[in-house]
Amino acid sequence: MIYDIAIIGAGSGGLSVAAAAAQFGQKVVLFERGLMGGDCLNYGCVPSKALIAAAEHAQGFRDCARYGITAADPKVDYGAVHAYVHGVIAAIAPNDSVDRFEKLGVNVVQAAARFRDAATIECSEGVFKARRFVIATGSRASIPPIEGLASVPYLTNETIFNLKALPSHLVIVGGGPIGMELAQAYRRLGAQVTVIEALAPLAKDDHELRSLVIQKLMEEGVRILAPAVIRKVAKSAEGIRVEIEQHDIISGSHILVAAGRLANVEGLGLEAAGVFFTPKGIRVDAALRSSQKHIYAVGDVAGGPQFTHVANYHAGLVIRSILFRLPVKNRADTIPRVTYTDPELASAGLSEAEARQKFGNSVRVMRSPFLENDRAQTEGKPQGLVKAIIGRRGRILGVAIAGQQAGELIQPWVLAMGNGLKVQALAAMVVPYPTLGEASRQASVNYFSGLATSPWVRRAIKLMSFLG
């Protein structure tokens, strides 16, 4: 049999392609060497957000005094937290299961696959041919070359959620989104936490907004060492001993490596298929085609932003290209990213610095602080800011939001940017009161704040008044 589409990797991108193609009557074979659902379901988005939710409820005990309720130190049963996290995974797993996809008509092969040539895949279950191929193998934690790290039982996102006891002192290598999210979560659950970052925490985000997040984590007791270079890691009586340049020696019970991601390109036989790749991923064009035009790559392995929603977005583009031969273009300029700390940190498009470098003095920055939002005040969480970057004639160049539900609040901005809507469209939007969404609308309205004092506008008003 020659399949219409062969997919390597059953993470979010691969599963989305498989489901859509099968429902359109295509003959699909899907290869997965590990767990169905990939990194997101088993080691990433789902368990981390479940852990964050548990930690948020624990923190609620400490923060409730502001609402007139007696505060208390929560009693955390970490074994029960572990059970909750894995219960959430189990609840979602049927959506990604072998059984579901076989019922859709997909031939699921649970084995490691590799290209024999540009038209053939081989694995322990046999040899498979297809007309089109989609590589969706995702990424894994990057392990930095730190002296002694290989000799200690370090954790990554693939192993930390298996802990059944709370670390007494969790040392986290890396101050990116994963590191900062888990730092706050474990601190709220009762662990002592130290984050070691070689550069700046959350360095890819707006400096003004990331400062709000960093300040909150430090207030909650997370120790952040940055910039800091780790010289050596070794075992100790406490568990882990970390030597840091310019700082004291850190002793912890556990060490988590969250220092970036590497694309999974090894062992796929890409050379045999004539597919060009680097350690950063497979080189693709705007339609996500590799150097072999019938072989596509989606998600983390395609070398772009490493988010589950990007993999799903890529899957939609590939389906349109393969099934309907429609021209597609992968747009990274409106892809949102969210760090699920408290406050959350979300952004899309250009940052203020990037916009000013590209467009100069034509850029205007509109701010709307949560302090002026009635819903944020009623919730007792007025720490936050909507920051919109606006270009000529109201074009939305980018947006960054820090505050509760920032990941939800950024969505209308992404819709507007993706469809070429200007800031006027958001300013005209009717927003229910009281909601956090009013902060976004207010940032849009602020774009027109200068009109009230404009002499030309005032003359026009007087003229219209004179004309009756």
C-alpha cells in the first residue's frame, strides 16, 4: 500500500494533521516511538498548568487576608498534587489515544521511524511508502555542558512531574518561561526555590512587563540569581551542590534543567531522504516544505517558535497545502506567546524596542494599567499593564500584557493583527463591564487621547456647531 500521508510524531502537530487528513478520506499512517500526545500532554503544557493551578489554590490561603478572610499557611499533600496532575493527563489522554485515531481510520504504528529514502519509511514494524510526509517530532530539553551535571540525577520537564514528594530546595537552571513558571509553582507549594540564569530572566519579553513578573516571584520568596554562570555541579549530603561564579555555593535537594530546547532531528534518516537540517531544526520554506518539497515539517522541529499552538497552526497550513493545493504562508509575526506565571505575561508582534528600531519616531506606545481597571481592583489584583505598540494610521505593530489572564486578553489583539485591523477597531469594540477586557479597549482608546486638545479638532467642532 502507498499511503497518501505518512506522519512521524504523535504530538499536537502530528495528531492534528492525522485527524484532519483521515476525516477527508486520506490514507494515513502515523508513527510514534513514545507516548501518544507527545511532550505537551505528557511532559509539558498539561502537567505544568495543572501543577500551576494547584499552586495557585495553595497561594490563595496566604493571600486571602486582603479580602477579610483569615490567612493560613496551606497544608500541601504533594502526593495528592501529583495524583491531580496525572489525573488531568489521564482525562485528556483519550483525545490523543491510539484507539481514537484508529477509529478515525489512521494506521498508528508505535515504533521509531526513519527514512530509508525520500519515498520510504522503515521501522521495526516494516517498510511504508507514502506520497507526502510530515515530520512532527517536536523538541526536548537542551542540557548545557556544565561540569558534573551528568553525574547527578538532574530533572527536566520529562521527569519532574514524576516526583511524588515535594523537593525541599529546587534549584532551577534557566530563567525562561518554563523555569519561571515552575519556580513560582513549587515555591507556592512550599519548596525553597533558586533560579540560576546566565543572562536575564524572561529575556525575550518586554523589560517593563517582565519586571512585574520577576518582582512578584521575588516577593513570594523565589531567589533569582542573574546573571550567573554555573562553574560546577556535584552531589552533596543535601542532594545537589552548585558552584556559581560571583555567588555563594547553592545546596539543593533537586536540580531542574530548563535551559532551552533542542529539535528532535536525530535518528530520522533525514540525510537518506535528502532533507536539509541543523541542530536547530529542519529548514522549511513559507509553506513548511523541506528541501524535499513533498516532505513537510511542523511544530518545534521546524525551527521556529516552540509552542503547541504553533504546531496546531502549522498543521492547518499543511492540510490546506497537501489536500487542497492551496498556497499557504507561515506567519510568525502574529504568533502569541504566554508565560503562565502570576501575573501572566503575554505578547505578540513587535516589542517596543523592535518597533522603534524598524519604524523610528512614527511609533506610539499606548499603556493601560490594571490599576485603573475596575475588575482588577475588585479581584484584588491591580498589578498589570496592557502595552500596545501602534504605527502609522493606527496599524497595530505589537502588544504585550502583564497581569491576570493576560493569555486570554491578548487574543483580540492577535485577531486584529492577523486580519489587518487597526487600533480603531478595538477602540470601537463594546466591552462588558466590569471585565479585564476594558484594559485592552482603554489602551486602544488612548490612541485618540490627543484629539480632545487638538486645535484643528476644536475648530471643526465649533464650525459644525455654527452650522447647526
